[in-house]
Amino acid sequence: MKIESSAKPAGAPFVNEARAHPSAKASAPSSDEVQLSALSAQLSGADDEQAFDANRVSEIKQAISDGRFTINAGAIADRLIASAKELVQSQRQA
């Protein structure tokens, strides 16, 4: 299970797009315009980064195999509550 601090908002990112109509004449100048929200720009920049750290995954895998992997339930609960608060705040602002 993967818990991230960057939760997707309930609404879709704002994308305004103006395109020339397919029936428009070929000689007419095209006016393609796309405007992305700050969140969508941030998310598209995240694609450049690796989705996970393979070395960290193998360390955790080895710790589980050795029986020395421990779970900090308090830290997980704190992060889950913080994530829920962020989600509620973002929905109230929208």
C-alpha cells in the first residue's frame, strides 16, 4: 500500500483548450491554446522522477525476510489524519 502526501483533488484539473474547428478552412490560422492549472503542471513535472526507490524497496524486503521490519502505527495514523485534513481543506476552498 502506498500512502502519498499529494492527494488528487476531487475535481479535475482546470484545462482550457481552444482549437480550430475541423470544418474550418485549411487557410485559416489555427489558434491552439492550452492553459494548465498549477496543480496539473506540478503533477506533470512529477513524471520525470522515479515512482519508487528500488534500493529502499530491496532494503525493506530484506528487513521483512529477516523479521526485523517494524511498523510505526502512530506515524501512519498521523500522516493519514494530515492527508484527510488536506483533502477536506482543499474541498472547502473549491
